[in-house]
Amino acid sequence: MSIIEDIKYAFRQQNNTLKQLILINVIVFVVLIVTRTILYLTSASGIYSLIMRYLALNSDPLIFITRPWTLITYFFTHEGFLHIIFNMLNLYWFGQIVREYLGEKKLLSLYILGGIAGGFLYMLSYNLIPFFADRAAFSFMIGASASVLAIVVGAATLLPNYSFNLILIGPVKIKYIAAFLVLLSISGAIGDNAGGNIAHIGGALLGWVFIKQLQRGSDMGRPLHAFLGFFSGLSRRRPKLRVTHRRTNSAASANGGSPSYRGKPSQDEIDLILDKISSSGYESLSKEEKQKLFKASQKE
């Protein structure tokens, strides 16, 4: 199977959001690297600069109004190898946690909303804080760091005591990793990459608020998925309507199969899960049991 076929297969798969996000970032990065090389070798570097202007987020509101799509495209765009490698590794490690405990839709919500929150905080800071006034006219931003930090902080807010085994250090709780990355962004907010670090802070705040709201029973990503679902529905071909008559047995329907889990679990289900934790440990739980336990922790 060729690389192109592998990519097509990855995007055809259901419940594959994490891999698809990473693939989009990598594909954009590779296309830009190849394009830049060709244009520089043919003495047409100005065209590459023009392309980047239409992908990067500019802090100037007047420029942003003419290129509103850059609020999305900027967090799928990278130029440096270390930049994309660091972002994609963190996206994979912490995205796995969010995906396992909250599902594909919450992962996508955190990524997109984190990037948007980071972009807005960047523009607001560069236009309202006097310290950045001199830089605003020449400032633009690319990179998925705000989106990734939203996922990092979201995972740490959800499961603060979850540990990663770091090379040369050993097990470290993810709440400390998230805190370190946030402090690093705060300290860099007055440095050379001030705009990027401000965006990181915006993404981190979104990640924290998103999980706290989710624990209260409010999903901030619902409007986003309604929006995406609307356009997805338009792109699908509607099947021809067929009228059929079929007798149904409500009792059989109620007992047959295993319906998808909705709402909060019963107390009996929670007791069984807690018994399993006490006898075999938390890691013995299935994905469905972990999700039920999380739903039970949400406030009414």
C-alpha cells in the first residue's frame, strides 16, 4: 500500500481523530517545505512569503478581517522541525488520554477551541496592551502550540495524578508537566516569541475551563460539532426515500442487542465499577467503564 493510500485509509477510518490531526499538521508541513525549496531555488521566494501571509494569523485586526480563515489555518501550520516534532509528540501523548477518557469529539473540540482561544488572546494582547503596541504591525503567528497546550492542560485537569515515565527522571504526574509548560509560556510572554507564548496561555485557559465545564455537565464543544455536522450533512448525498411497513416487537427491541450508553450510570453500575477498582486497580477498567465513572462525577 502506497503512502497516499495509507493517508486516504487514515481519513476514511471512523474514530481516528488523533491520527488525522497529526497527519494534517505533517502534510501541511511537508507541502510547505517542498514548496519553499522549489520557490527559493527558482528565485521566487516572494511567492512563498505570500503563501505564508495567507496561512499565518496576523495581529492587525484590519488584516485579519480580510483573512478570517487564518484563525484556523495558523494552528495547522509549522516551519521548524523542532517546533512540529515537539507539538506532535505532546499532541499524541496527551491526546491519547483525552481520547481514551472523553472520546474523539472532545479531543477535536479541545484542539480547535484551544487554537481559537489562543489566537484571540494573541490579537487582543497585541492591540490592547501598550507593551506590544510597537510589534503589532509586524507580528504574525503559526503553530499548533495553543491547541496542544489546551489538550495538555485539559488532560491534567481531568486526571491530575496520571503519570508519564520520563527518560532519566522516571514517573512524573501530568499536572506537574502541564504546570511547567504553562509557567514556561508565562515567562516567555515578554520574550522574542511573546505572541506565541500569549497564545499558549489562551489555549491553556481554554483547556482548564473546558474540562471544568464538562464536569458540571456543560459541553463547550457542542456548538462546534453542530456547525461541523451541518456542513458534513450538506456534503453527503441524500439517499432516496423508501416507504416500508414492518411490524416491531417493542419488548424484543428493548431486550435485544446492547444499546449505546447515554446519560449517567445507575448506582448499581458505579458500585460494580468501584468494586472492580478495589480488587484489580483502576487500570483494569475498560474504556466504557472509565467513561461511565467520569460521567458519574459530573454535577447535575
